[in-house]
Amino acid sequence: MADADITFDDQHGVRQVERDTDSAPLLEIQNLTKTFGSVISLSDISTTVRAGQVTCVLGDNGAGKSTFIKTLAGVHQPDHGQLLMDGQPVSLSSPRDSLEAGIATVYQDLAMVALMAIWRNFFLGSEPTKGWGPFKRFDADKAKSITRKELSDMGIDIRDPDQPVGTLSGGERQSVAIARAVYFGARLLILDEPTSALGVKQAGVVLKYIVQARDRGLGVIFITHNPHHAYPVGDRFLLLKRGRSLGDFAKSEITLAELTGLMAGGAELQQLAHELQRPDAPAPQGDRAP
Ligand SMILES: Nc1ncnc2c1ncn2[C@@H]1O[C@H](COP(=O)(O)OP(=O)(O)O)[C@@H](O)[C@H]1O
Ligand SMILES: [Mg+2]
């Protein structure tokens, strides 16, 4: 059964997704464990992703974020745990399995060819297979016009689809990758730290496209170490630390301040503030003896 009812909003001509929290989630991740030799990269990790919602995965370097998404992308096989799509167990034993299940992963390095035109990159690596794009033969004019239209539907104005991808900003490149996943019929979009190499303004651009993909009814997994990027767009927050879960919260269960505190290791940060303080400085407010 579909996770969300999609209807048309005539006024804006956009698809609206009614959030239905009673049906089975698009993806359910249950008790995932992955070890590499003696390193426990993921230990007993669970969360859910719903259609038309964004699940954020937060954690510092080495937390297990990349291992987590590689398991969903079919690159790694979990040692324990299971994945359910639409309530049914699935096994993703290769990246192709994952693609065919409608999971599109956008890696940080993007796998784009800088000197190649935008439209060629848009169609790169998506040679026709079941459920993935309508072309048996390659029609360049059609490919260009589709690229232009799909990007403009996401609110991305490119001057010329023949322009090399290398001339786009980092934020625009991420956006092209997101538009491509949407066009090729992904149901679940996974973004590995799409904003971490970007400045404030460009990060904002990418956050806008995450919201667009969500509003088109996709489930989104957004990996980041920045709670200020995660909180405004997220519906659910999974916090990882050294492979363990610090919690899996719905937005109503956690504030931005709490999320930031958990991420920074609130107590550790306070301790550090003490250690960094000048010896002759007055003690911070609230710390003084009565
Ligand atoms: N292929 C691998 N072989 C051995 N250890 C790995 C492998 N991939 C990840 N790890 C280890 O798993 C832990 C989590 O790494 P990773 O998932 O890349 O974290 P993050 O993306 O949050 O920075 C790290 O200790 C890392 O060294
Ligand atoms: Mg990583």
C-alpha cells in the first residue's frame, strides 16, 4: 500500500503529499549491525523513513553515517538486522538491487564528470533498465530538453544544458544530482553530507531542493553533522556516535537546542569551555558562588 496520497494542487500545479502516518513506512531499518573485523561501525541501529518526509542522520566523523547509507545502497551487507520497504522485508545485495528498489544515493563526490555537459551528466550511468528512464536509444535533443525542463521544475535555471558541469557551483551540482534522482523515479533519496562543503548561501540552496524532493513525495535520508541544516528540514532525527544510536527522535520529541547539545556532547563542550577560559577572566554567569 502507498505510504502517501498524492493529489494535484490546481492553483500551483504541484503535487501535494498528504502525510499519512498510519500506513507502513517507505523504509524501516531494524536493528542494523555492521562490523569490519573488530571495528563495530554500526550497532543495533533502527529508524524509519516515510514518503514525503525527511529523516536526518547526524553524527561526527567516524560515527558510522557512511556505513549506514552504504548498507542501504547495497554496497555493504549488514551482519544483523533487516530492512522493510512498504512493510515487506527486502535484501539489497548489490547497488543495482538498491536502484531497482527505487533507492537513489547521491554521494558527496557526486560521480559527475566536470568537463561533460550538464545534460550528459544528467543521463550518465542511467542506461535503460526496468523502471529507470524511457530511453532505449539516445536522443540528444530530447535529453537536453528533458534536462532543462526537469531542472526548471525544481526551480534551477541553467543558462545552457551544453554548459560543462564544472562551471556549476557546488550547490548547483548537488541540485542537478537531486533532480536526476527525482526524474529517474527514485522513491527514496539518500544524500551523504550534501551541504558540508558549502557556504551558508549554497547550503541553503541545497536545503531548498531537499524540501522540493520531499514535497514531490520522496522519502529523503539527509546525512549531515550540522544540526542547523538538519533541524529546519527534518521530520525525524537519528543520532549516531561511534556506531551507536544516541536516539531516534520525531521532530516533536526534540528541540534544536537539545539536538545541538547531543551532537556536541553537551557536557564535553561545557568542560572544554572551562578549560579554555582565561585564568583571570570572571567566572561565567550562573557558575558563581552565591
Ligand atoms: N570498509 C571498511 N573497512 C574497515 N573499517 C571501516 C570501513 N568502512 C568504515 N569503517 C570504519 O567504520 C567506522 C565508521 O566509519 P564511517 O561510516 O565512514 O563514519 P562517518 O561517515 O560517520 O564518518 C570508522 O571507524 C571507520 O574506520
Ligand atoms: Mg562519511
